[in-house]
Amino acid sequence: MTQAMPLQGPTLTVAEEERSARISLFRRLLKNPSGLVAMIFLALIVLSAILAGVITSADPNAASLQDVLAHASAAHPLGADSAGRDVLARLLYGSRFSLAGALVTLVVAAVIGVTSGLIAGYFGRWFDSVSSWVAGLVMALPGFVVLLAARAVLGPSMWLAMGIFGVLISPAFFRLVYASVSAVRNELYVDAARVSGLSDARIIARHIFTVVRAPIIIQAAMITGIAIAIQAGLEFLGLGDTNVPSWGSMLNDGFANIYKNPTLLLWPALAIALTSVALTLLANAMRDELERSSGSKKRRGATKRAQVLVEHELVVSHPDDARTEAALGEELLRITDLAVGYDQADGSVTTVVNDVSLVVRRGEVHGLIGESGSGKTQTAWSILRLLPDGGRVVGGSIFFEGKDLAKASEKEMTALRGKKIAYIPQEPMSNLDASFTIGSQLVEPMRVCLGLSKKEATARALQLLARVGIPNPERTFTAYPHEVSGGMAQRVLIAGAVSCNPDLLIADEPTTALDVTVQAEVLDLLRELQSELTMGVVLVTHNFGVVADLCDRVSVMRNGRIVETGPVRTIFAQPEHPYTQSLFEAILEDGDAREPLQDTPSVETIVLETIGKGASK
Amino acid sequence: MTDVLLDITNVVVDYPIKGFRKEPFRALKGVSLDIRPGETVGLVGESGSGKTTLGRAVLGLAPVTSGSILYRGKDIAHLSRGERLALSSEIQVVFQDPYTSLNPSLTIEQILVEPLTVRKVSQRDASKRVRDLLDQVGLPTSAADRLPREFSGGQRQRIAIARALALEPRLIVCDEPVSALDLSTQARVLELFKEIQERTGVAYLFVSHDLAVVRSLSHRVAVMYHGEIVEWGDADQVTARPEHPYTQRLFLAAPVPDPVRQEQRRADRQRLLAVQAEQNLQAGVL
Amino acid sequence: MIRFILRRLLSGVILIFVISTVAYLLLYLGGGDIARRILGQSATAATVAQKAHALGLDQPLFVQYGQWLSHAVTGSLGSSWFTSQPVTAAITSRLSVTLSLVIGATIISAIVSVILGVLAATRRGWVDRVVQIFTILGFAIPGFLVALALVTVFAIDLKIFKPTGFVQFATSPGGWAATVTLPIIALALGGIAGVTQQIRGSVIDALRQDYVRTLRSRGLSNTRVVYKHVLRNAGGPALAILAVQFVGLFGGAVIIEQIFAIPGLGQVAVIATTQGDIPLVMGLVVATAIIVVVVNLIIDLLQGFLNPKVRLS
């Protein structure tokens, strides 16, 4: 018992891309083309702002009557404006004030938004409600009008205006930080840190700030762009500080002289537009890079583990026994050598199901059992031809009523789905559309598939709801999905699946999300409906108990292949494939319960004594 | 007997409901339970039964309205953050979802060192301890500088167990620690739990919805229903010969992985439901 | 549902009250010697005092505010200090012009972004990439730069549209269209970019939801699922963005009106701001606040219609 456990299962292979996840965002941005271009451009703008005095010797504010609207020349490389001031110098010095102004906005917004967001998101309580209300209020303010009002009172100070704009835009930071913090706060790893005794400050610094850091940087780039635009807008209106050379005031001057010299408008417009675009591109590139590396957020089921598929595997196939022979009906579905693949970004195809062959007869329940990633659900979805994005049948055939579904058109499939082949999903709640009543989600398909009138469909829906054991069909019919329990929702989904009298039912883990007592009821319901409608059923599950309860025949899947198939009693009695045998060995149901703990043995007391050293201090 | 590690008496937990003057939701309605050193107490129930809440109350993560939770004679139901810190080397936790219980952006070493740093263990000792912990849960030491996402569910759960073991606790609250795992992985992780217990003498409060899992690991089992413990006793007694009507229903509802016996169990269940319905009817009439 | 509306209305009234109070305090406290500013440096101290008395500036602040508020409730927002025109009249006479721009831009951005967003999300591939580039540019480039470019190209170089001015719709619908087309395009572009991005994102998100597979498994066509179920679920977040855009458009309109010389609220706002005509600025703040509240109420009602959870909670 006490020997060390041998480490089985997938070995620790580390793909290159996963390693690169730890490389900093900055380094990854350098490899992203648009991110790199944006960063180079922004670096140039910053440099030219700092080195304005070195690049040009001209004074941005020195007016000269001789040079009014002068064209490009050695003295004025980009010409001169309506007051004879050097355009290049004004452009360079202007970038100084644009950037500095945007920086003021950014700092004010970040300080207010991030701190209040952290506090409200992490500690919640009254500060949460108050700050959310204030943020909503500030966001509802017509920002530009407020800026005008402030200008009316406080006079033309660029710094003050940008500071006020920082306050006005701080809810953008607040909402972002608040949302991510309150999501992270309830993560289990934060609970684990609490149990480990970490202080709030350390939890925020270690677990929470690391999560919100990147989104904050992205938001900062966006807000800088907006601030530059707003500042330019104010100055363009002539509401800025006239002593300060700026892109906005240059625009104003250019617009006033648009008939005389349109290039005066061009330079500042280009500067503003390119800077804004660069900032937006940078933000987008950062988001793309982050999304690429956040595969870890996907939960179980969504994770597509790259699998090493066994090239060929012997399929252990058991002959029919007396029970299955007696129940032989017509053949409904014949899958031969099915392969399912997913298109990868690099053009290759990853195969997740291979060489799968199975037959389902009318009135027969065929179980597909396997662990996660075994390809059982992929097989089920490919029968319906409802694989997720990028997935498709890449080989083999799926014959149903003489038609190969693998090659059928989308239109033919739409005609078959619901009417001939139906589907019961795993998660009851997420499989109902929260925006529509339960009734309308039952009625709509019946009107399409069976061509019923609304009244007929409603009557039939109520009948079905009663049939699947819903106590008050009328009330459930008008209810929204979030108003019923998970067990009820699953009954609704079953009602929907059988609403058009299908011949074949694909049930994907139909009871996995349910409590045991509800599961037993739903299994009973499925058995009754199956025999009532003499449907063929493909039942996907990972639970041997469910297989034992419902299935006539079972196929065991591993790594996208069937390893053993046959009548359910034969397989449970004499599993032959080593993998099937190992699965049966892992079943706990038949094991003995543990004996009650004997009076504390001396060994344990000693161990406890040594462990207890910290506690007595 | 002084030899009780954790003594829970009449614990009530209320969760406030959002909204003005709404009645709070009573998740636990006076629950009593005790755990001895080195013992596994299984807590079984369906969703909403309050089993997870009880685990969280022991960890100080759920608001205890009344009642007491005595850990070695000291009430830990309402501790300050500082007092909790002192307790963190005594009581630890392993959560259900191995995908969210590890911070995705920290390496395994950083995750395992976290509880140690609170104890002011030096960096070198901590690294040594990390290798030791990984060894204890059957992972190679090379796992230390990898990220959680590079591991499968079962391996992640081993990491979570290693984190719980870091401070050598006497009690680990295990909240559905194997429900998210595949069958074969589940069996191996359960073996690991047993092996660690036999080696270190740690006690478990083992929360699960799965009667078979609880039965295989627990010395004693408590069955929860609607915020109350309805049955409480030795594992074999509760999981094989339950007395309370709810436990009986629960027991017969779980399908047994054998077509022949399941057919029998299905019939037993129908019969039980019929009998209980009859009894309820009579109780209603009376 | 009625309770829902009443609650939103009440919070709207509170919002207007808070905004006007803050604005009032800000404007009057920061305004300095107002009577002196109106009369200019040459005025004698006596006339300044007289003017201050006439404007009620010699009374305590809360009395002034109380008077302003009691007038405001009856719809009177005082008179401009410089033209003596009643503020309410100054605003209402210009309101329709600005509203026609802003509402026009909102309708256009709503329609265009639904089309672009759904196309990008369902077709993906090159369609998606083109839409993406368009939205990045539309979001990044400030609307008034677009306006300047439009004026330069279409009005000054090509002479297709009139560069400046405004013709009332009632006077000449054709003339109206000729004068508002460019401003509306300039205003709408930013909004289209933002809302398209949102719709694309939430449609992609909604398409990945489990219920889409389930609905399709019942025999509903992909198109039907997208336009009936997916779009309705994606609509909520898109509406929220549209509401924010609508408020932002009032700011944008200030600059756009200046460029196209359109006699709307924006022009009034700029003149009032440069002159320091506080009653007028104040009136503008209150007027826009009311519009914001009304728009948010409408959006909230639409949200409630789209999402039953909002309605019932």
C-alpha cells in the first residue's frame, strides 16, 4: 500500500509554445509584425519629442511676417504657418505637449481607476456599491461638454483640462480592474492562498495584480490614444492654450487656411492619426499575444490535448449474445472507419478520431465509453455533423438510411437533424438559450420540422413536458431557463430531442451534470422513451454504471479509437482488452469500505508529535 | 476523550442574499461532527446539501452564524487573519477543480513555496522542500519550473495535494478532490491520499457527492441533505446498510457497474420509492 | 416591468440633480468676479455691484442655487449674460440640428455595424480581416480628422457636397441631405468601429455556446439560429456600447459642427465657453444630462426586452 505510485498517464512533454508563454509580453510583441511597427513608430515619436531642440534650431513660437504661409525651403523644411512660424518645429514641440498631456490623463485615470477598482473588487462591501455607482455616474457624463464647462470656468490650461479628462475616463480603468479582480477573487487558488495564511496585500500583489497587469497596459494604450485625440480636438476648437505649440492648434491654423495651403492641415493630421493608429495597433497586438498564451483559461473538455494516436490497434470484438440477438432490429446507422480531424493554424490537420466503426440498430442502445479525450464526444458530434469550428470528418463513412452523412450537404443535414436524428447534450443549463422561454425553444423546431401550426406545436410541447415528468407543464412552458432547476432543464432538453419522433438519438453524457438521485430518474425516463419510440441510441458516457443501466452494446474508446466492442453483459463479464480490464480495475463500487479507525496506534502518535512542533509555539 | 482533532457542534452558516431586507440563505442548519487524528471522515451529499459549505466553514472561508468548531479544544469558527495564519500549518485544503485551484501564471515551485514563505523558510530550504514534496506525490522534480497548464488534471491534483502537505498539516479538507478526474486517474489519486495518510497520520475531511469514492477512503461517513446531517456512522454501515430513507434512496440511485446487479438494484429502487411514497402518504394523512 | 422603469427613472432624476449641482458649484465657485467679467475692466465699482445685485450674485451660494433650481424645475434656465437670450430658447432652437446629426449617426452606425459584425463573425477569413482593419482604423482615427479629410476631398476638391452650412429638412430635404451627409459619416465612423467590434466579438462568443449546437440539432438552419438566437444574445452588450457612443457623439458633434459650420448646440457651446457665459454653459450641461438619461432609459428598456434576466431581477 505504501509503495510510491508509478507515474502513469501522459508523460510530461513540454511543447515549445508553452515554454514561450513565460517569455515577457514585450519580447513577444517584438515578434508580432503590427506590434513591432507600432512600437518603433511610437519610439520615434517619443524620441523626436525629447530631441526636438536638437533636430531643429527653429523656435516653434517665432512668428515672421516674411514667412507667412511659406512653402518648404531650407529654412523651413515643412514650410511655415499663417503667422510665419516653422511647421517642423511646431510639429516636434507639439508632440512634446501632446504626449505630456496624454500622460497627465493616463496617470490621473490610472491612479483613480486602478486603486478604486482593486479595492472595490477585492474587498467589496459598501465601497463596491458606492464606487460602482460613482463610476456609472461619471461614465454617463457627456465628457466633452464637461471639459468645455471646465474650460469656461478655469480658463485655457491644457494640464488642467487633461487632468479633468483623466478623472472622466478613469471609470474605464475602474471597470476593467473591478471586473477582473472580482473574478479572480473567487478563484480557488486565491482561497488556497488565504488558507495558507497569506495577507491581503500579498494576495493582491501576487495573485491579483499579475492577472490585471496586462489588461491595464492594453487599456493604457487605448486611453493614451483617446487623450491625444481629445486634446487635439480642444485645441482645434481654439479652446487650448495659444502659447503652447500643439498638433491641435496647428490643425486649427491649417483648417483656417485650407484654401491657401492644404499641406498645413496634412502634417498635424498625419501626426495625430498615425500616433492614434499606432497606439491602437499596439493595444490590439498585446491583446492578441495575451489571448494566444491564455489557453490555460479553457477548462476541461475545451482543452484539445494533442494526442499520439496509436497507428493500428487490434479491436476486440465480441459476438452477439442471446439477449442482443433476440433484440435485433433493422440497421439504422453504420459507421465505417470514421476519422475526425481539426484544421490547425499551420494548415495541418490533427486527427482526434480514427478507424471508428460501429453499427446501431433500431431499438438498441449503443454505449460509447472512454475517458476524457478518448474521442467519444467527437464521434457523436460527427454523426450530427455538428463539430466545433475547424473540425470535420476527414475519412470513412456514416451511413444513415442509405445516405452517407459524411458527404451530405448542409441542407440535407438540416433536414435530417431533429426529425430523424436528435441530440441530448451534457450540460442542461448552457444548452438552453437564456433569452427565450422554454416553450418557444420547444415550439420553434417543431414548427420547422413537423410543419405544425403554432397552436398545434404548443399543445404538443405541453404534452411532451408532461410526458418527461415535469409537474407543472404550463408554468415551465412560459418560464425562462434560469427559472428551472438543472434536472428540470435536462428533462426539457430530452422533451425537445424526442419532439419530432426521431429514429436515432445521440445522447452525450446526458446525466453527468446531474445529482445521483436525479440521474436515476432521468435514466428511467430515457429507458421508457427509448422503448416507446423504439429509437436507436448512441450513448456517450464515462460512467460504467450508466452503461450497465441502459446499454445493450458498448464500445470502449481510447485515444480516438475503439479498442473493444460487444454486448454489454459479455464485456462486463469477460473484458479482454488490457485497457478495458484496467478501467474495470479502477472502479471503486465493489471495493470494501475502510474499517473504523482503531485506537490511535503508537506510530501515529509519534508522527503527530513531530508534526505538532509548529502548533505548540 | 481528548483524542479528538476537530469537534464541530451545531454549526449554522447563513449566506446573505443580495437585495434589501432579504432573508439570508441558511446553508447549514446546525451540523455536528468530529474527526479524530489520522481519520478520514467522508461527507456525502448532493448539490446544495451544504457539504462544501461545511468544509469552507472549517477553513474559515464561510461565515459561521452560530455553533462552534473546536480544533484541539480551541474554537476556530471566528478567527482573525493573524490567528488563521497560525492555524495554516495545521489545517490545509485540496479543492475540486484542479484547473482553477492553481494560479496559471505561477510555476509549480512558486505555487509550492507560497505557503512556506509565510513561515519565513529560507529560499534554499524551500527549494529542497519543494523537491521533497513533489517526490511525495509521485511527480518528478523537473516539474518544479513548469506551469500548471503543462500538466494533466490528475497531475495538477497531485500538485494541489503537495501544496496542502507543504506545512505538514494535521487536517486536510478535501473538497471533491477527485470528481473532475478520469476513472483511472481517480483511483490513483485516491491511493495517494491513503498512502499519505498512512505515512503521516494526517486526518481528512473528505467531501464528495460520490458514495463509492467516500466509501473507499473514509473511516466514518456523514450524509448531508438540505443543510443537515441525516446519517452519521462507520463507513461500511452508512454506505452499505443505510438506515435513513434519504441515504437509502441515494444508495440505490447510484447505478452499479454490472448489468446484472444493476437490473436488480433498479428494481430495488423502484420498490423502495413505492414504499417510501406510501409511508409519506400515511404520514400526510396522520 | 413598471417597477423596473420607475427605478430607472428615479435614478435618472438623481443623476440629473447631481450633475447640475456639481456643475453649478464648479461654475460659480471657479467663476471669480462674474459681474466684473461681464462689464469689463472699464466699469466702475458701483456698476459692478449693481450688476452683481441684479444677477443675485450678492446672495449666499445656497440661496442662489435654490433659486436656480426652482427656476430650472419649471423649465427656465436663466438668460445668457451676453445676449440676454433665455437659455432654454437658445438651446431648443439649436437642439433639433444637433439631434438630427447625432441620431442619424447612431442609426447608421447601428445598421452598418450589425451587418459588418455578423459578416465578420460568421464568415471569418478575409471578410473578417478586412472588417478588423476597418474597425481598428475607425476606432483609432479621431472623427474630426475624418471630417477634415471628407471636407477636403468631397467638398473642396470634388465639390460633391457643400463644405459648410445647414439647410433645415423642412426647407429643402435635398439641401438638408447635402449638408448633413458628410457630418453624419464623420460622426458615425467611430461608432461603427466600436459597435462592429463588439457585435463581432459577442456573435463569435455566442456561436460557441452550447445552445447553438442544441438548436441546430433540432433541425434549425444555421442562418435562423444566428439571426434569431445568436443576435439577440449578442445584442445586449452591443446596445450598451451604442449608448456610450451616443453620449460620446455629443462631444464629437461640437467639433464636427465647427468644421462644417453647422448652427447646432456645438457652436453655442464653443461660443459660450470662450466667452465664459456661465448660464448658457450650465444649461448645456443640464440639457445633455437629460438627453443622456433619456437615452440610457431607452437602452435599459431594450436590454430588458432582450434579456429576461435583467427584466425579472
